[in-house]
Amino acid sequence: MSDIGAKPEPIEVRFRGGGFAPKPHRWIGVIVFVVLIIVAEWGTRSGWISPLTLPRPSDVLATFGELWESGLLLKHLVPSLSRLAIGAAIGASFGIGVGILMGLFSYVRAGSVPLVAAIFPIPKIALLPLFVIWFGIDEASKYALIAFGTFTPTVVATYGAVDNVDRSLIRMGQSFDLSWFSIVRKIVVPGAMPGILSGLRISLSIAIILLVAAEMLGAEYGIGAYILEAGSLYDLERLFAGVVILSVLGVLLSMTIGLIERRVLRWRS
Amino acid sequence: MDIRLDAISHSYGDTEVLRDISLDIPTGRVVCLVGPSGCGKSTLLRLIGGLERATKGHILQLGTPPEGCLNPLTYVFQDFALLPWRSVWGNISLVLEDHGIKGAHANAIIADVLARTRLSDFSHALPRQLSGGMKQRVAIARALAVKPAVMLMDEPLSALDSQTRELLMDDLVSLWTRQPFTAVYVTHNLAEAVRLGHRIVVLSRRPGEIRDIVEIDRPLEGRGHGDRALEDTQRHLWDLMRDEARAADEELLDV
């Protein structure tokens, strides 16, 4: 450390603490989309991408315009949205309810953990014929499919979230003689809310996937029916127009949950 | 209202944590429980407040709690145990809501306890905005709101830095001086014990037994820094505890 004689040149300490701290960059996502679309447009125009591989984005846009002008867009969108809303609402509320019960009661948990584990990996699409037999070919079977698909991930997320609620807060509630119901309502549920909401992000995306599956049978109108019809005709422009609608739906749902998170979980950050 | 511990023993499975503890907690006095880590002092506090059931022995309330007392045995926890999604006001209101106290009556109680803990300006702040010392003052305000007969304080200052600890000790002394309360105060810090305790109960290492009970007659507000008599008491307590603490430190936890 202390060499006598020649003093070495001072060296600046090298900074090595960077990275591993993601920051929000709002516009990069938009730029990625725009670049991809421009590449696709340019590629299909110059013939470098054959029109059989990928439809031209401007054609998809034109198809979208026709859909809007003919009024078919709403005709497809309204039944799909109502199926999505009703199905997902049933599935999510049952999922949250059962998940909370599983988190609170050890018998319910012991009984349903294996059951949920058995149900989770079943591709719900495979059960569509069963639901048609049980609930008929009308709307009820579509609600059931979407509800069932959203139920399982919601249950798993909720029960994990309830499990993670700080036990010392529950102890505190008991020490102040709060009633059981008060403890659940004022301590357990708000404490589990972050986990429940991040679970909802996943289950609502799954609900959109299942919407297309649900409209495979007995649906005249609906985004899913529209996509499936275009697919069987190999009409790529319409297929893409439908897919874009689903993507936009997904982005909107995720933004909505983000908004809810920011309001309900303001106490975190 | 006094509390009497009658031959309390407690074990977790085969591990005996407390053995034959008999103790009186008289009204209006602060009883400190000190002892080496793992001697069962926090367990004893949970037994007193009914959060755990003793394997043997009884915990008795002598007399009735004072008028207007909502929750006779009220805890102040080491980790504060505040709901992070409720404001200071909401955290105190939480413990009143279940007693049907709402509106103007609740506002009056909350304003009073916030004033007593010097928190009136922070009633709308969220716990994450508060310093550790302020969080613990909120927890103390919450405990005062239910007008407890006995406060059960589980190392209330141990999560705080030493300066904050000094300030809060002053706060506790002035709270007690203005309106004496009964408390069982668990700590591993002997300086806190001689500063705040009227009666100091020294527990041995596991299984915890009462090794000695030291009474300090000097009034709380008269106890300052550099007080010879208090220092002697503290040294005496440390002499009692040193070997126990060393032995406890060298024990394996899961034997």
C-alpha cells in the first residue's frame, strides 16, 4: 500500500454499478411496432416478401376500413365483447372467491389444490364439445368455456396471494379483537390485491385466446368466428384484420389493469 | 385491572420454552421482561395477551377493566404492524370500526390520540411516507385509541436506530407521566429496561425461568443520563444475564 519512493499515478475508480435497473421507455414500444409495419409494407411492395406469405399492411388496413364502413365491425365486436366480459367476469369472480377460501381454510385447500393442479393443464379448448352438450350450442357454452379458462389461473394467483399476506398484520387484527369477517375484508383481501391483480393480467389474456376457441362452434358473428372463417378461406387480409383486433383488445385490457393497479395499489410504490 | 400469571409453563413440541413462571402485573406500573435471546420473553407476552395458549398454568385478570376500555389487552409490535394501504387516520380508525365507533365520536378519539403522540399533522400520510419512529408512534396512538387496561409492548424500540429510540423513550415517559398506564414491556436492551421499568423481571435462557426481579422506585420522569444508581442497576442486571446470554448465544437453534 505504501511504497516508498515513486508515487504511482492516481487512477480513477472504475464505475461498475450500472444496469439491472429497468426504466420505463414509453416510445420504444411504439417505434418497434412502426418499424415492423414499415418493413412489412416495403417488403411486400418491392416483392421481397411474396403476398402469399404476408398480406400487405395497407391492404389489411383497407379491409379494416371496409369492415368499419359496412357496419360489420360492430356486428362482430359487440357479441365478442359481451362473451368476453360475461365469461371472464364469471371465471374471475369464482376464481377470486375460491382462491380466498383456499387461502383461509386448510380443509378447502387440502381438498382443492390437487383438483386445481389436475384441471390447470387441460387445454380448455378440448372441452368445448363437452360444454356444448352441457350448456347447449348457444351463448351459455361460450360463457362456460371462457369462464372455466379464466377460473384456474385466477384461483392459483389468488390463493398464492392470500398465502403471502403478512401474518403479523393478521395477528395484529386478532390482538385488537377484530371479527373474522373484518380481518378478511380489511386485512386479507387488500393485502392479497397485488397478487390478485397480476393474476388477472394473465387470466384475462387467456380469456381472449379462448374467445376465438369458443366461437368455433355455433357462432355466426364474433371476432373469433370472423377469423376462423377468413382462415378457412385463406383470406390473409381478413385474417390479419381480425388478429389485429384481438391484439388491440389485449393491449387495452392490459392498460386497464395497469390503470386499476395504479389506483388501487397507490399505497405501494 | 391487574394481571396474574399463575405457574405458566409452555413448550413447542418437545422444546420447553418457559417453566413455572408466576408474576403479578400491578395497575399503573411498567413491568419489563428482559432476558437473553430465545428465552421465551416474546412468547410469554403472546400468552399474556391471549394470542397463544399456555401448555400449563393460568393467566388471570384481577378486577374489571376501566370504564370505556375497548380492548383490555393491547399490543404494540416490534414491526409496527400498520396496514400499508391505510393512512395514519385509517389505521387508527381500523381498531374502532369493529366497536361501532364511527363518525364524530371516532374523529374525536383519533384526534386526541394523534395529539398525544404529536402526529396531528400527519393524519393523511401513508405508512411508507413515515420514518420508523413515526410508524411506532402511530402504533402507540392506535393502542391508546382503544383505552387499554394493559399495554403489551413487544420490543417496541428494537427496530429503530438509537437516536430515534432515545426520542421515543422520552415520549413514552411523558405519556406515562401525564396518564399512568399499565404495561408489560419486553426488551433485550437493559438501558430501556432501567429507563422505563418500575419492575424488571430477568428471565434465564431457555427454558425461561424467573432469575430475579428488580424494583426501581425512582419516578420515571426523574431518570436521566449518567444516573449512578440506574447505572448500578443496569450493571447488576447485566451481571445476572451475561453468562446466560453467552450460553444462549452458543446454542444451536433447532435442537
